[in-house]
Amino acid sequence: MTRPLKTCITFLGAVLPFLLVSYSPVATTAATDNHRTPETWTFVSIPDFLNVDTTYPQPGWEDTLDYVLKAVKAENPDFVLVAGDLVMGRWWTREKIEKYANMYYPDWIKRMNAHGLKYYTAVGDHEMGDNPWPTERAKLVPFFKTAFRKHMKMPLNGPDHMKGTAFYFLHKKTLFVAVDVFEKGKSNQGEIAAQVTGKQLKWFEDTLEAHRSVEHVVVMGHTPILGPVRKRSSSGLMLEKGRKSVFWRSMAARNVDLYLCGEVHAITCTERDGVQQIAHGGLFGYNPKVNYMVVKVSPGKMELELKELDIVCKGSKLWQEGRNRPRKTVLITDEIKKRGYISVGTMTIDKTSGKKTTRDKTGYFDEANNPKK
């Protein structure tokens, strides 16, 4: 062997182990992981959509509803949450429940499908015929719930007596729970009480206990729990006993992040006991403003933004069962379209340090301007 060749082999033998270590798969993977962008995803909350019995398309309304749902779709949500009041629902006989549920729920679904929006919906008082519930109307509530379950096809993993009206689902390390706040019981609303008690409460607590490893917990129910709250064109129905209710205390004890509700058709954000309640939503055909909330979720963090839009409700009344009838035309002026949705509040829930904190509260999330008792 010549001296130059022997020298070359000796050199390679010395440096080859270092070359192999430097370019090992483990080293390359570690470098890639250090620069990987955390996964971020989005959902949208839009309670009280629509709170009116509408066809699809609905003459005089559809251009505006199309504008709204296109804006929601542009947020690129994995799904939307609707905390009740899809329909007007004043269908106060068994025959009317069957007739109108077969008309209006399918058209509500068609509208969402046409915009490519996946949805999860809780029940509102209008899905139960609207409050209050004197004896004869209270007897219809089981039939209202059957119609909702039949058409909306929500998950059937709730308590036995509330299959399809109370449920939960998991999505990317976040637990979502919908509660059915319309239980049998004496109240100032008659024979239905806005509450979460008994078997439903146990199911709720068991569900949260079984999913303690999730990063975030979001609960939606139709009625606000904490008050006072702003309200427009609403009876202001609230959960019985409010902050003192066992349901609220249960959420606080189990580290729920958000409680999303509707009913009042206006925005109030209140944080107590580590739980952020967001009461929001609008009322098409009645009120001059509507809104939705977009939530961006990433590991250890939720970033919330409320967005509001001016609308114009005009003309004669749109026919509905009962006497509570909205305007026949709902439109958005060209000036409003140029401006579009306006951001009216932001906040962040941050758990990246291992402890939950809320920060950067602006607009409606700043409680300095909340209604006072």
C-alpha cells in the first residue's frame, strides 16, 4: 500500500465516527422539533342564530344571513357552537311541533351546510316552545326535545333522560360540554326551571372527571348564570340560584375555562371563580346589532375576540306562529358592508406557565363597564 493511500485511510478512520454522530437521525429530528410551529385551530360561538322560524332561502333575509355566515366561514373554524334558540318555536300543540319541526329545522341545517359549516347546538327556550311554561305548555316539553333530537342529531352520550340535548365531544385536547338547562321543577317560569341538577349534574361532573387530562374545557348552555347582564328583546331568563348554584360551583371546582350562553341578545363578559362567562348573540329581525366570537386555540392558550355588525330591520312583520314576529326585511347597508364586522373585545386565557391566567382584556371583556347590580 502506498504511503498517500495509507494516510487517507487513517484519516477517515479517525473522523468517520464524528461524521456519523453529527448527521444521526436523532440529531436531525431534535433540530426540526425545536423549530416546529405549535398547532393552532379555531372555533366560533354564535348563540341565538336565528331565533326565528325561517325557510331557506328566506326572502328579505338571505343576503344578510349569507354575508354573516361567509364572515364566519372566513374565520376558518373547525366548527361553530350555537348555544340555543335556532327557531322561534312557538308551536304549542303536538301537531304543530311535528309540522313545524319538519319544516324549520331542516332549512336551518341546509343553510349551515350550504356555507360548509359544521355545528354543535344546545337547546334554548325557543326549542322548548319559549318561556314561561304553565302546566299545559310544560307537558309539551318532552315532545319539543324529541323533535330537536330527531333533527339536529347531536351526540347521544348525555344522561339517559337527555340524550341528544345534553352531550359532550372532544376536539384536539379540548373538552366541549353542552348542558340542557330546561329541567322539570317549579319556578317563576312555571313547571320548567332553568337549572342543571340531579342526574344531569352527576353526568356533567363524571364527564369532566373522566377527561381531566384535556388542556381546555368549554361548556355551553342557553341561559346566563352570572348577572346582571345586558339584554335586548329578551325575557332575561337566568339559571336558578346563579353563582350560588351547584352547577356553577361544580364548574369552578373542575377548572372550566369558558361558559358560553345566549338568551339576552347582547354582550356581557364576567369572570368569577376562574370561569369566564360570555353572554352574547344578537337577534335578527329585531335588534340593530348582531355578533359572534372567534376563539383561536393553541397549546396552553385560548385567544378570544368578539366581533359585532350593524344590521337594519325594516318593513312589515314576518309571519310566525304566535304574535312575536320580526321584521320582514333584514339588510346590511353598503356603508356597513365597507366597514364590515368591528372588533369589540379581546382577551387571552394563558396556561403556558402551568397556571391559568387571563390577560389583555379589552372592550366587552373589560368588566369596568359591565352592568351594575
